[in-house]
Amino acid sequence: MSGPSGTATVPPRPPMDVYEAIARRRDVRTEFSGAVVDDATLHRVLAAAHRAPSVGLSQPWDFVVVRDPATLDAVAAHVAEERAAYAAELPPERAERFAPVAVEGVRAARTGVVVTHDQSRGGPQVLGRRTVPDTGLYSTCLAIQNLWLAATAEGLGVGWVSFFREDVLRGLLAVPDHVRPVAWLCVGPVTGLAEVPDLERHGWRRRRPLAAAVHHERFTPTHEEA
């Protein structure tokens, strides 16, 4: 397909419904293509995140877009240190299973979106937060989910990196002391999305069947593998 000037154009992506996006969503580590997500697409994804519901319309999230190679290198190095520390704490059998598991794609994605949470947003009396203060943090997590599903619908990959210390990330990105960096999300084009999620493929955990998670009228404890 060619555009008006004879240059090749990419045909429009068929629309993806929400159920397909949920089913296709993966925590991406090694499938990033190395290309940088374009600004227009990233803006659409961030706009979808910003449309998330929030307790008392407090909108406690912010998004820090990081592309500076020096910052990406610093974060990747910090994550590697934390990964090694975690591996050293595992019993031998679990350490062997963990060895091939990648925990980040910071450099490969070339774009990081750090989602932060400000519990003070909305003032001291946030409507709906009085009895469950964590509803503020839950709201920020909903923004992350919106971002992830929108990115999946756009054909992008997202990887949630959690092997970091909040104070380290706060220092690198000049995040105020009262604001929590909740997630580093690697966002970028991918060569494809794995059919089977990484942790299942590497035998780290098995997915619970829906029947084990659904209870009727009362919570019924089940015996599950630790």
C-alpha cells in the first residue's frame, strides 16, 4: 500500500474489542522490537489511562515519560541488582526456575512510563475514601490497567517492572517525597506477544481456574499450592 507521495503506508489496524485486549495482554520483557512508540500513539494510550475511574474523582495518578538513555541505563542497572538480591534469597529449586525469567525490558522498550500515586490529591476529605483509604491507590492501579489494555489494542507491549526501590526511583525522577512511584511500565512496539505468559511458560506458577476463584454467598477456602 502506498501513500500520496509513493511512500509505503501501514494499513489501519482492525479494531480490537475489550475482551480480545484482555485475553491478548501480556507482561512483556523480551519481545520489544527496539523501535520507539510514536508520540501520537503514546498520547492515546495515556489519555485512556487518564480516563480511569477514581475515588471521589481524585485522579491521584501522574505519568512520567522517560526516554533519556542515561536514566534508562540507571534504572536497568538498579533492577538488575534487585533481581540478583531476590534470586539469592530463593531455595535452590526455585532459583533454578527463576534463572531464565526476565524481569525487565527497560532498555529494549526505549520508553518508560512511571505511574505515580499522590494520596493527598483531592484534599483531606475525598468522597468515598473515608472507610477504605486504599481506594486511592486502587484508583491509580485502574489507570495502569487502562493504559495496559489500550496499549495492547494499539499493538504495543507493556511490561510492569516492580524490582525497584521507591526511594531510588524517586531520586532519579525528582518525584516529591509525598508521591509514590507505583510502577515503571516499559512501553513499546513488539515483534509479537507470547501465547503463554512468561511465568506459566517457565513453570513458576500455574493459572488458577475461574471456578477456584468464584464463590457464592460465602467465601469458601480452598487448598492451593503455595
